[in-house]
Amino acid sequence: MFYFVPSWLGDYKLSDALVICAYVVVFALLESLVMLGIFLISATVLPAKFFRKEFSAQGSVLAVILGAGAYLLQRKMKIIYTLNLQEITAYPLVILALIFGLIFISAFILNRLPEFTRFITSLADRFTVFLYIYIPLSLVSLGYIFLYRFL
Amino acid sequence: MKSQISRREFLKAAATFGMLPWINRIPDSQTSATGASSEQPNIILILFDALSAFNLSLYGYQRETSPNIDRFASKATVYHNHHSAANFTTPSTASLFTSMYPWDHRAVTLTGNILEPVLPYNLFRLLNGKFFQLAFTQNVYADMLLYQFHRYLDQHYPPDSFSLVGNTIYNKLPDEDAIFGLKGFDQFLFRREEAHGSLFLSILNDLNTVLGLRLSESELMELHPHGIPRLANTDVYFLMSQVMDGLFEIINNSPQPFFSYIHLLPPHSPYMPTSQFLDTFDDGWSPQQKKYHKLGTRVPQAKINFFRQRYDEFIANLDFEFGQLLGKLEGQGLLQNSYVILTSDHGEMFERGTHGHSTPLVFEPVIRIPLIISAPGQAERKDVYQLTSNVDILPTLAQFSGLPEPEWSEGVILPGMGSETDIERDIWVLEAKKNHTRGTLDKATIAMIRGQNKLVYYHGYKHYHDKYEFYDLRNDPGELENLYHSHPEAKQMQFELDARYARVSQPVK
């Protein structure tokens, strides 16, 4: 995205570029809420010791691992277009199984290593400072889109 | 004996004759939804993206690529010297819409838009109120231009209409935000094949698209053994036959008179002909090889020949489907009361080591495009060899609509359509995609064509700055010999080109 910024500014007015960024930020908020929703549902559905007990630490660990995995997959996106019909139906199930496996493994580790769990929790607490930037930015973007359309 | 008319008879006659002008003004009982008279013929404007005139058998090409277009042309006016105003979609289509050269509308980059001050001067506004206007393009960049005129369109079909699988996202947003949606969603968050801006949801979208594709492919493997055609820069896959069926439905069901702008992606790459046409031109033919140009690429000739073969097969496939569409339109009687215009936005190169149209070069294969116009009831073919440009389309459509030629148009009414062009008329081509929309045109290729002479100026290119090339198109149609230093017309044309370029390359607000 940022690679094309110079040509964007050549093609678009600053207000147009801000609308584009606003849409992207709002979508990012939506995606974050979807992932949070999935974590919350999982924590609600599964027995407490598997997720709910150390939700903050475990959720943070899962978010990092899944984010890293998704990033690595993104770098090889062309692979998806080479998958045949059997693979394309099997791979999502495999990924789902891996995610559940991760939940159980992370629960196992965090329940047995309280100091590590405390460390992760304290890290997660520190990272919440970014929410003070991320959430207002998302709300401003949301407001900007509506204002831009109605002005 | 002098005849005598009584006062009563005189008054009756005077009243009757006096009513005649008013009788003519009584509206026809079959007025359309627009209120225009149904005697106004429809206009069907069809563009095939990246279709070069050089690759059509209609224009003497070695391979029999266009038998159906040839048949269509047998009752139409064929323009043999028609050029686009640029060598890729955005500026060329913008020139068609505005009847202005790219330096005026400044939609010179791939994702560029027409400048706001220029927006009121466009084809759709001109024809607004006279026609029911519908538009459909499979090219997302041309679609961005259509969104700039959406308020004049009665029906605007998105590029993923009539498609097999996949979708575009930007057109799901409000019309005013579609342009931003393309950049933010389709070209970043859900960008095809490369790393997406969206980490998770885009993967699900891709899986969904590929699943749909594989399910379709299992049924269509025999029809498209090398893959199903796809809209460039999107995840939308389509069958040409389905698209043509869809087009027939929307045209047939449109209130008359209508103006339809139809811009189909084939034969733009990726070249995906059906099995019926695959390898039909595997004839071993290789055109004359031309030497590499400094600004071109170095694709080996064998590879270029292969691409050319696939391109020709894709054209033949498209020509077949076009024939089907024409047959249906003819069956409904639509050809009898419609102008049908077949053209392209730009051509495609297969020479000098360069393949495609993403190039700073403006040789004839990439700017000379077909133009065939069938008038209502036309029974015989006419051929026009005068120099024309796609900026001439708008004033010609105004002529078809009974409207005066717009003063702001840089084009003229096409020869054979009610006006004659001056044989010494200049037409221009500009390639400037590496510049800012409103800035100085620092890096550009500009071509000036006057009669049979063509002068090309390259400005701002590393290792090829401030260079001129001059070609005599009549005696050297392959543009093999650069006569810049020897031709007597070269210097005069250079003087005029330099003056024009100095004026139009300045920044705009």
C-alpha cells in the first residue's frame, strides 16, 4: 500500500487519499472485532481451563501466532490458486484443526507455567496502550467517511 | 374567368394551414421513458479491450481471426486509419468520453480520473435526456471513469455482472465511494495473489473464490483446458458466451431509444480461448522480425510469436461470440433501428521484443484500432481511409442524436457520417503514465500524425531523452525506417509538436 503512496498523491487529492485510508482503517477494526468475537465465542463454548481461565494471556499468544501464520501465508498467496478441489476443501479443515490444537497446547503450557503466563499478561497489558491510538483512529475514520459522504 | 373563393372558404383554408406546424409538434404516442421520440435510433457502442486493427482479417491480417466482424462490416462503414489517443485503457477511454486529448482530461495514469473542471464535458451528459443510458465495462479502470459520470447513467452494470465466479467489492459501496473502494479494497485489502492488506478475511475470500473456480472448472475443463478467462486485476472469472447472453438481455430489455456503452475485456490478456479455438493458429507463421527499441523489452521472438498466436485465437473466439450476439440482435430487429459501433480502446504489440501495451512505445499496432459503424438500414459497405481518432466518436454520436457538434470537442464528425475531414488534420497520441495527474508531464511519449506522416517524441526517458522518430506510414507501414533526419516534413512537424508539448505539459490546477 505504501509503495504506491507517491502515485496516489499524484492522482488523488489529499482528502481522497484520507478517505481511502479511512476505509482501510475501518475495515481493520472490523476484522479485529471479528477475530475477537471468534476468541470470545471459543472461550464461552470451551471448558474454562482451555481458554477462559487465562483468556488474556492465551488470547494474546493465539493472536500473535495466528497473525504470524496468516502473514507467512500471505507471502505465498499464489499457492492458494494452485490447490485442487480436494485440497481446497481439506485445507480449511486442517487449519481449523490446527487452531484448536493451538488452543489446547497453549492452554496446557500456560496452565503449567504461571510465571510465563504472568509475563505474557503483563506484556498484553502494556500493549493495550496502542488501543488508545487504534480505537480513536478507527472511530475518527468511521466518522470521516460519513462526514465526507454527507458534506 | 377568375375563380372566386368565398371569405368562409378562405378562412377555413387559412386555419387549416396555420394548424400544420402545431400538428407536427403533437408527441408521438410511443415516446420512451426519456420522453424522446422513438424515431431516434438506438446507439450500441461496443469496445473490445486491447483489440489491435492489425490482428483482424478485416484489415488484411494473415490469419482469419474475424469472419463475423467481416460479415458485420459488409453492411457498415469501415475506418482503416483510426487511432486511439493513448496506448492503454484509462487515458484512451477518457478521451473517448470527453472528446479531448489526454493532456486536457489528465486521466493519464492507470488509476487516474478525469479532472473535475473537465467532468461536465462528456458523452453521457451530452446525450442525457435523449436516451436511456446504460453502461457496462469489464475493465475496472474504465469503470472508475464511468463512476465519474454515474449521475447521467440510467443503468450502470458492475464488471462482475454475468460472471461465473468471484466478485469485485468496490461496486458494493455507495457510488460516490466506488473509486476509493477500488483502491482500498480490491487493490489493497483483497489484492489478488500478492500479500493482502487484510490478514485473515482476505484468505477466506480467496479460498471461497478458488473453491467456486474449481467447482466450475471441473465442468468446464473441456471448454477451457488452459483456464477460464479472468478480468484483469480481479478475481472475477467469466465465460464469454454468458457475458454475451447477459448483454443481449440488457440491450433487448432497455427502453428505446437507448445508448449503450459496452466495454468487454477480451481480447485483453490473459488470453484464454476455448478449446474450439485453441491451437487453431499453430501454423508456424512468424511475422517479420523488427529490431528492438531502446525503450522496449527484450522478449525473445519465439515467445512473442506464441503470445501472438494465443491472442489471435482469443480474437477468433471473441469474434465467434460477437457473431452470436449480432445474430440475436438482428433477430429482434434491433440492428434495423440502431447505430452499432464496434471499436477498441487501444491495441496490442507483438514486435520489437515488446509484448502487450504497458509500454512507452506508440507504434501503430498499439494505437491503430478498428472502427466499424453500421447505420440503421445500411445495406452496403463503405471504406474510409482518412485519418481519424477516438476523440471523433463523441461529435459523431452527437450527429447521430441530432445534437450540434460540441464546441469544446477536439474531435470532428467522422468522415462518411455527415462531414468531411481535412486531409491535413493532425491527430495526437500521448503516453504519460509515469507522471502525476496535475503535474508537469516530465516523462512522456507524444505522437503527432498528419496524413501519412508520423512524428514521435520521447521526453524524459533515461538513455532516450529528447529523441524524435519520423515514419512515412504509407511507404513504410511497418515503421522500420526512422526518417527524422532526412524527411522534409520532419522539422516543420517537430516545430509544431514542440510548441504543442510545451503548452500542454504544464501543470494544471
